[in-house]
Amino acid sequence: MKIAIIGANGHIGSRILVEALNRGHHVTGIARNPDKLKFEHPNLVFLKGDALNTDELAGIIAGHDAVISSFGIDWTKPETFYLFSDVAQSVINATKKAGVKRLINVGGAGSLEVAPGVQLVDTPNFPAEWKLGADAQRKSLEVFRKENDLDWTFFSPAIIIEPGARTGKFRIGKDNPVFDAEGNSRITYDDYAAALIDELENPQFIKQRFTIGY
């Protein structure tokens, strides 16, 4: 499969890139500063691209079988939070313009429901320093939910996503956080990447959101 990965040099995007290559896929890594990437592989090419430049992005991703958007922001800069929704719409438009049908988006955990009608970001104990960004990120989910022409999937991580081993052992959920026996919702970047490529290879959540945890 030929896969285009937007944000391929981020914490999550770089793991998705490696997971895809390890499974034999051909990858185009797209980043604002691809020269910073020193990773080499015969099935990999890095290209400079701006996720907000819809026409440019469409030209880059044309001819691919699928697009993965792992766009990230600097969480210390609240003035950039609006980009979550703007980039989501730009990527959707570019994917359609390029004639690519499959799109998977790396989303956030704040929109997961911890009780009927109650999203994580709206709970009293949600960290105040993350609230504005998580609120902006959940709005991007609504952008996807309005899209009917693409086979999109919105993949929310566990509440805590962090560095760690790729175990290949995790559980999948839909709109509610996946908790372990100790009541924790967590996943490593590498296991998240494994689950994302699983979904790409064997789609289970077309036009849906899903999540993950141990």
C-alpha cells in the first residue's frame, strides 16, 4: 500500500511511519521541515508540505492509497489551537481533490465520553492547562463527522499516551476511554501506531471514531 503521512516527524507520526515501513508499505512522509529527518529507508520519501495549503497537499498525496494525518501543534501556543479544525478541513478537501478515498486522522482523547453525554474535556478534574487545546481538538472530530464522501476514521488515543515499548497487546474501544484493571487509560506511541496501521489494513471503523488502551 502507498501511504502519505502528514506530520511524519512528530512523536506519533514518526512511529506510524516506522510501523508502516516495517509492514512493507511504501510511505511518503510529509512535514513542514523534512530536512530535519535523518531516517532513511528504500520505501520512504520525505517531502515538504503545508497541511493548510490544500492545492499543494492534493498534488503531493495524489496517487496514494491512503492518507494519515498526524498534524500536531505547539501546545504552549494557544493562538494556534484553531489549526486543529482548519487543518482537518484542509486535509479532507485535499484528499478528495487528489482522488484518495481513505483518510485516518490522529485525534485527541478529550472528546471521549466518560459518562452519557459527558466528554472528558468537560470533567472537573481535566487539567486546566490542556483544556483549551483539547476543546479545539475535539471540534476537529465534528469536522470529520460532517464528511460523507471519504472513508475517514478518527483515532483517539488513550487518556495518557507516552513513550514505551511496542507490545502489540491492547484493547480497542469506540467513544469511551479504555481503562485497565487499575483504572488507568494509557497507551504507548508505538502501540497506538500499531493499532492505526491495523485499522488501515483491515478497516473496522469507517466514518467512525475509535480509541485504544491496555
